Amino acid sequence: MGKAATPSLPIPSLSPRGKAPKPVWFWPAIILSSTVCVLLGVVFVYMSATATSRSGTQGTAETKSEEKPTQAKLRPASVTGKEIFPSALISTATVDWNGDEQSAEDKKTDEDAQLRKHQIPIYGDENGWLGVNLEGLKIGMQVSVEVAADGFMKSSKWQGTITTLSDDGRATIFPKVMWDYDALTKVRQQRPINVIFSASIDGSALQEVTETYTLRSINDCLFYIKGDKSGNNGTNLDFLFAAYVNEKHPQVQEILKEALETGLVPRFDGYGSKDPKQVLQQIFSIWNALQRRGIKYSNEAFTTPSEAVYCQTVRFMDQSINSHQANCVDGSVLMASVLYNIGIKSHLVMIPGHCFLAFDLTPHSTSLPVGLETTLLGNDDITDVKNLGFLPEQKIVQEYTDSVKTFNQAMASGDESIQRYARKLQSGDDPQFGLISVEEARKKGIMAIPFTMDK
């Protein structure tokens, strides 16, 4: 709308000799009108103050929500980019990455390391995978953060007071996410999942953010988180392969029963005999039993590419046995599962583009373990253990001879690789090389992914 038209009024003209003289009543009128204006102003201020006081006692929350006391901004925070790995969440559910040292600002003690200059403080679950980055904060602010996703987690919250900030007013907050671990174990194919991030500052809600993440298959093993675009400053997580070693898998006992039926050993007692030759004989009997299962090497190692991480698809023990095929990682975790069950210390050896098994012949060995190239498992076509009784003795002897020959070749190949890369395997400086002790992984808290039936 435009302004209202000004009515036409007669404009007095000035006398050419100067201003017109003021009437007698002019100055008293001016003084009186000024007094009236002051009194009206006082009344208006009083009425405004009274109205403000009333509205404050009746609707503080409403007034507060309409105000914007801060220019804070919310951005989702995820350790693995816009992907969620059930295998990592399950296997590290009880892992404390920082040990006794508390890095979360709301949990620190006087003995814990203090925040370094330019570092962004973390609040909440210092071992968390999902949270929010908040900008524009001030010391003393009351903050509430919530993360939610239908079907795989319950709504998870963090509430607290900001006590430390980065130089530019930032903080990262990870609520303790209440994952549905049973649902996560059943994710056999990747799928989209909507994750909702929300926060409030001193009672004022920020605009929530909803992002669609990719929920990866339980078979996808995360083993390296990329750093910057050049790949520097990444995080090596290759020990997560130990999560696929399941010494409690129900099929472990079936393999051990079949290994006993071969007649190669009378019992499985790990290092009980204190004789490395007996330990080696136990390992060979398990090797022979797996060969009789007809497991063949498959170089299939398909993994969906990812911008934020490196990962590889790994079959569980039952999947390898039922499909009669295994790639280098599959075969290694399969045999490690059986060996670790009987108390033999097992290792997964990672070199560029390949994985194989290693084991200790003595319980307190300080030397490098003995390598075993599990990809040679399928080199012999030998009879199922259930049909051994129907074979002539000569055929049985020949099959055992062939199996021993392949087993020795597998040890020679594995040992050659271990000796060649000994320095890199022991130093741990190069993420392309790793000597992953199943025992040490368990001590860190890396749990075996529980067995579930495929549907």
C-alpha cells in the first residue's frame, strides 16, 4: 500500500519584512503540550513494562523459542562418511579406543590429557560413530543433541553444558547410540537408511538435518578410513578382520569331529603336549578335514567402492563351507576359527592385495609365526571323510600323501611371504601390511560377529 494522500491546506506566506509575530497564547500552549507528552510517555513505558512482565510469566518457552540467541549451525558427523558398517558397530560395541584416557570433555579427570590448541573438543561417547558438529557455540550454553534412524537404532540423546570450545566456537558431540545389534546382524545386502540429526541450544531448536546413508552388508569388513584426498592421515582398522573369526561358530565342532575321524590325531589339546610336532599334526588334521569338505579357492573379493573408507567382502564360516568356495580372507578366517577354538594362537597376515593364515607352534613364541597359504586348500580332490571307510588302503594312503604335500607347500609359501615382509609386518608403519593376532584383537575387545542363519 502507498502512503495516504496529504489533504490540500492553505500555506501561509511569510511577510517580506520577516517572520509573523507569535500570538500572546503561543508559549503557554507549547509548555502545556510538552508536559502532556512527557506524562503520556511515562504511562506508555509503565504499561509496556507491565505487559512484558505478564507475558514472561505465562509463556517464557514460547518467547524463548521465537528468539534466536545464537547463530549456531548443525552439521552431521560420521566417522565413516555417509556409510554405516554393521560389522564394525557389532565387533567394537565394547571397545574403548582410548583406554583409561578420557578424551570426551564431559568425562575428563584431572589426569587426562587436556585439549590442544586448534583441536575441536568432543562431548558424549568418545567411541561413537555418529554425531553432530556444532558451530557458533559459547561457553556455558546448554546443548541437547539427538540422533535417530528407524529400524536400526533407538532415538539417542546427549545433554550437557559446553565447558570447552575450539578457537572458532566449534564442538563435536556423539550421543551414545542405542543400536539394535540383532537387526544389524541380519543385514545381508546394503540398503538406504534415513538418519535424523537434531539439536537445541539453550532451549532453542536448530533446524534438524535428515540425510540418507548407506547401510552396508554385515559381510563388508571396514579396514581403513581414508584421510584427506591424497589418502594421508588415515586410520588403519585391519584388526576388524578378526571379527569374522568365530571360534564359537557351531560348525567348528563339526570340523573338529571330522578331523578326529581322519585318525591323524587322537585329541585336540592345543599346546597341551608341549611338542611343536604334535601341534603341527593337529593343524594338518584340520587342514585335511577342510580339504575333504571340497572347499575350493575363489578369487572373488567383490566390494562396493566407497569414497570414505576401504573395505572388503568377507564370507562367514558357514557361507564358505556351504558354498564350497573361499577367497584368501575367507579361507584364513575359516581355519583361524577352528585353530583358535582349540587354543592355537592364530594370525591373519595382510600384504598388498592378499591375506593368508599364520600360527604359533609354541604358546609363548617371540619369533614370527609360521605362515600357511590357505588358497591351496582346494588343490587336492580327496574323498569326503564319511566315505573313507569304503576306500582301499592304498587309495587312503595316496590321499593323505597328496594332502601332506599340499600342506607343506602352503607352509613354504606362507613362510616365504612372512620372511620377505618381516620388517613391515613387525613395524606396523605401513597400513598395507598387517599381522593381526586373533588373541590380541579379542583382548582389545573385538568380538566375533555372532552366527545367524541365512534367510
